[in-house]
Amino acid sequence: MSSLIGIQQKVDDNVQHMLAEEAQLYGRIGKLSQFINTPRFAQLSEVEQSLMASQLLTMQAYSAILSTRLQLATATGVTIPGKQ
């Protein structure tokens, strides 16, 4: 029975890590999205603008993957604080 508790704790720790990562990623996505809509962004070279736009799309894709992983963890019976 103690091995099951250990496994559950490991899963819970992993989920907590994903939640922290998700929160950090949302913050970065928000900041980059805001920056892209500023005059300062428009002053950057086309290459830099393109790279930043690609970075935003990549972070958004990563966010979707992370969200799916969290949903799967929930579906397997892991309790995620603040998630339903």
C-alpha cells in the first residue's frame, strides 16, 4: 500500500510542476502578446518581428499540449487544485 501512496505523491508532484509551468507560460504569452501590439515592436526589424511572432505561436502550442496533459492527469483520477 505504501508504494501506491508513493506513486500518487509522485503523480501529484508532477501535476503541481505542470501547473506552475502553465502559470508561468500564461504570463509569458500575455507579456509577448501585449508587446507585439506596441509601437516599439513595430520598430523592430522584420526578421525580429517574425521570430517573436513564431515564438508566440510556439508558446501557444506548448500551452495547448500542457493543458491536454493536465486534462489527462485529471481523467486518471489525480486531483488538481483549482482545476475541475
